[in-house]
Amino acid sequence: MLEEEYNPRRRVPRRPRPSSVPPLEEEFRYELRAATERDIPYLLEIYNHYVANSTVTFDEDPLTLKEMREKFRLVAKLGYPWIVAVSPSGQVLGYSYVTPWKAKAAYRFTVENSIYLGPATTGKGLGTALMAATLEQAKAAGIKEVVAVIADRGAEASIKLHERFGFRQIGHMGKVGFKFDRWLGTVLMQRSLK
Ligand SMILES: CC(C)(COP(=O)(O)OP(=O)(O)OC[C@H]1O[C@@H](n2cnc3c(N)ncnc32)[C@H](O)[C@@H]1OP(=O)(O)O)[C@@H](O)C(=O)NCCC(=O)NCCS
């Protein structure tokens, strides 16, 4: 007698078959609102992710809470937009704001814009929504020109996003930054709000 006749084979329970109907993609829901001081730690967390892991920002050391707060207060004092996207549960998903392009007085109608989404929320149209709201509010605040300074490597999504909003490339500075052991340049893009 074969051994298996004494020890009948164990029946392996059937795995549930994959359903032919794919699960419904969960809808990506968020709302935009003005950022508040309470958001600052979350803004910092998002930004510092890119400091540590990417060349989209040329900062190499994490920003401190104090530095982020100072930036936030300057923007608030000037009446410029700083907008956050939040999930239905209130989690900060990303943000966008503008700061003065330069301190000298004649530059007062020109700003630089910045936009950062949490790594899990990119590529879903959120950048588009934040950019639209930021430009609209910047215009309402009297801004006439917006300049974007974008890394020339690793920031393809940002360049695409700015192009979509009518930013035109107005310059390219090569090898002005050095991060992660390589030289980096910046692409300058500009959009008029007049
Ligand atoms: C840049 C950023 C704000 C864009 O926002 P987003 O929500 O990811 O972009 P959207 O889904 O709204 O898409 C905007 C455009 O970028 C394109 N895009 C998105 N992700 C991309 C990627 N990884 N590579 C190339 N293009 C990309 C989209 O196809 C779309 O182009 P289209 O208008 O021609 O279709 C976001 O990706 C981000 O926060 N990235 C990391 C931080 C960063 O780079 N900040 C900017 C610093 S200058």
C-alpha cells in the first residue's frame, strides 16, 4: 500500500477567485482652504520629505519649524496666498504659496511660487487645483508677475504643471547647484497675471 493511502492527502482550502469586477477606485477627495498656523508642522513634514529625498529643492538640511513659521508669517503679513489641500479627515495633502521675488522695492509686483504635495498625492490633479487657486488669489492680491525656479533634473511634473498654466521658460542656469554628488541647474519660468 502506498503511504498516501494511509494518510489521505490534506485538502488545501481553495483560494478565493479574483473577481472579474475590479474594485471601485476610491474617489480622491479634498478641499482647498487658506493655510493656518496649525498646519505648519504638516507643511514642514511635506517639504522636508523633498529636502531629504529629491533635487526639486536645493535645500540640503531640513527646514526647522521656526524657519517655516517665519516664511508663513511673512506671506500672511503681505496678504499673499498660502493654500492647503486637505483630505475629508483633515489631513494636509499639499500646499502652494507665493513669496516676494526679491526684497528691492521695484520688484513689489513680482513673486516666486512654490508648490509641494505629499508623495502619496502626486499625479492626481491636485497640483493643478492648487496652482489655479494660487494664481487666482495672487492676482486678487495685486501680483502682476509670477516666477518659478525649477530644478532642471527630477522636476518634470513641476515643469509640466507650470507649462499647463501658461508659464513660459525664460531662462536656464546650468550647474548652479550641487546636491547628492551631482551638479544641477535651474529652469526659470514666468507667467503674467495682468
Ligand atoms: C509638481 C507637483 C506639484 C505637480 O502636481 P501633481 O498633482 O502631481 O500634477 P497634476 O496631476 O496636476 O499634473 C500636472 C501635469 O504634470 C504631469 N505630471 C504629473 N506627474 C508627472 C511626472 N511624474 N512626470 C512627468 N509629468 C508628470 C501631468 O501629466 C500633467 O501634465 P498635463 O497637463 O500635460 O497632463 C507635484 O507632483 C509635486 O508636489 N511634486 C513634488 C514636489 C515638487 O516638485 N514641487 C515643485 C518644486 S518647483
